[in-house]
Amino acid sequence: MKEIEKTLENKSVRPTAMRILIYKYMAEKEIAVALTDIENAFAKADRTTLYRTLKTFEEKGIVHQIDDGTNISKYALCEPGCNCEIEQDLHLHFHCNNCDETVCLTEHKIPQVNLPDGYVAEDANLVIKGICEKCSGQ
Amino acid sequence: MKEIEKTLENKSVRPTAMRILIYKYMAEKEIAVALTDIENAFAKADRTTLYRTLKTFEEKGIVHQIDDGTNISKYALCEPGCNCEIEQDLHLHFHCNNCDETVCLTEHKIPQVNLPDGYVAEDANLVIKGICEKCSGQ
DNA sequence: GCAATAAATGCACTTCCGTTGCACGGTTTA
DNA sequence: TAAACCGTGCAACGGAAGTGCATTTATTGC
């Protein structure tokens, strides 16, 4: 538990009770979570607090935002090797069409793409949709 | 003009005046358009009509929907070689961070990605963000 | 051509998510 | 201790997607 506090402090985020809970929740989940997910998990917490906490986490490089094509912003904790705050975050995400969950495939990087002349790439987002490990195994 | 009518009829879509106008509008634009764009272009048309027209076009394989990460659904006409109604549409899209426009790079296909065991890919979406041809040239 | 049917359109409304303004309260700092 | 700052909670706004129903327009069968 103290580890979470340290992690937050290292990222210049004051470790309040709420923030620690949210961090813990996201650490336990292995999938990307939406604001609504956290809201449901902490019924007593206010939406705005969660919203701003995620924004703070994102700015400080604690989580990264994921656009998985559902038009609902999701977030996942940055892995130790995640450089999304410095460079573009180039790992890809997988969205399961069955269970509707989204996971980071941090070890899978987005392949380099040759763009036409005049186009300058700054960021990339690759989402693979299909059936995830859990759902295909059943 | 008659060509558009034929195109729609070939796709089993009745060529009404509104639909022809929308098709023409999208054909003249070289970028992906949002519902709001069409709404602004045809002030007298109703939102619902445009919305349902796009849905119909999508079902019939006339346009494909694009998720460019702006959380606003955009649409672009399918090219002759576009197989998005049969298989997954594997070309990538480019979103300009400067002019906020999104274009199809139909000749650029999404590279094959090796997924971990148990994951089955059904669809893929790759969006490159950066500066487009028009904006970088200035 | 006319009535019956089906399709397309228009209007009103709802819902969901993201976002912001403002006020309160606790914590830190001078 | 007072002042400043930051986190939190409440309320409300706004954009976009989506739905139900009435009305108009087009198609079909007689």
C-alpha cells in the first residue's frame, strides 16, 4: 500500500485516499477501465473527482488514455517501460467483440508505416478487434 | 448525376434527392465527413434523415465508418476496391492535428500483426496522427 | 387512375459521456 | 494562526448518438 503512495509521489501526485483507491483498482484490473467503470466500483465517489483524477494521472504519466473504437475513453496504468508521456505510445490494444473488454498488448509495438510525401506522423493508434484469450478458450 | 443514381441502385439503395445530394457532397469532399459536417452543408435537411442515410449507406457498402480518435464518427465513400462490407477494411487513416481533417490512405494497408495465443483478430483500425500534406507544405 | 402499402423524411425527445463553474473543506506553507 | 493552495462534491451544460411516432413521398396491386 505504501508502494502506491511512493509511486504517486514519484510522479508528483499527492497520494490522497481517493487516488490510492483508484490506483489500486486499476492495478488489480488487468483491462482498460472507463470512467463509468470506476464510478460503479466506488459508488460513493463523485464523477468529477474520478474524472479529474484520471486527467491528473494522465498528465503525470501514471496512466495512458486508450481509444478502442467504442467512443468511450478508457485508461490503463502505464507499465514501467511505457514512454507515453515522452514519446508517442506505440503499443497496440486489443478490443474483444465478445466481452467488450480492452487490453494493452504492451509487448506488441505498432509497425512502422510509410506515409505519402508531405505527411508527418506524430502519433499512432492501432486497435485490433476480435475475440480475446478468455472468450476464445471457452 | 445519373451516375450517382446508378451507383445507388446498384447497391440496392433508392436514389432519392436527399441521398443523391449527400453522395455528391461526400464525393466532392476528399476527406472523411462527420454527421455535423453534412448537417451544416445542408441546413434545411433534418439530422435524423442524414443520420439514417449514413446508416443505410454503411449497411449497403457505399460508405465506411471511420473512427479517427476524435470520438466523432466520420464517414467516407468506399473506393471501388474497398471490401469493407465483405472483409475487414484494412486501409489506414490519417488524422491531421492541425486542420483536424481525416483522410483515407486507401493504398496503405494495415500491416499484419502477430497476436498472442488465444487472440483471434476480426478487424483492425489504425489511425496515424500528425501533420497532413496540406498543412506541412505551408 | 386509384387505393393500399411500404419507404423515406421530419419533429420531438431521451440518453450517455465528457466537461466546466462554483463552493466547501482539508492540507500545506509562510 | 492566517493565507494560499489543492482536492473534492454538487450542479449544470453541451455535443453526439440514438429512438418513437407522425407525416409525407414513392411504389405496388387492382
